[in-house]
Amino acid sequence: MEVKDSNGNILNNGDTVTVTKDLKIKGMAKTLKRGEALKNIKLTDNADEVECRIGKSQIVLKTCFLKKG
């Protein structure tokens, strides 16, 4: 299964990605700003989602809002 970012680049476990749009995270006071880098992503069973860690929280993000950085 190939997981692709918004530009069509293939993502792998441990990659660093950049957020392409301001995202309000449900249940958190923090908003992910455009251009923020997220390190060490983990692929999930779904090709449209990846897991990442923000602070102490694990969140799942859609790949259409990410680009490989």
C-alpha cells in the first residue's frame, strides 16, 4: 500500500511532513499552523491517514493536508 501526500510524493514511516493548511484539532486548544513541521510520522492501515505526535498527544491527520518536508 502506497501512502501519498497532497503533492503525490510517497510517505514512509519516520518521515517529516509539513502542514499545508491551518488545522484546528478537536479536543486541543492548539491549532496547527500552515508550515509547521511534524517529525517521525507513522503510517496507519488507512492509506489516507498518518499518526503523529504533538507534545504528549498522538493524533491522526489526513494526508491531503500534508506534504513531505
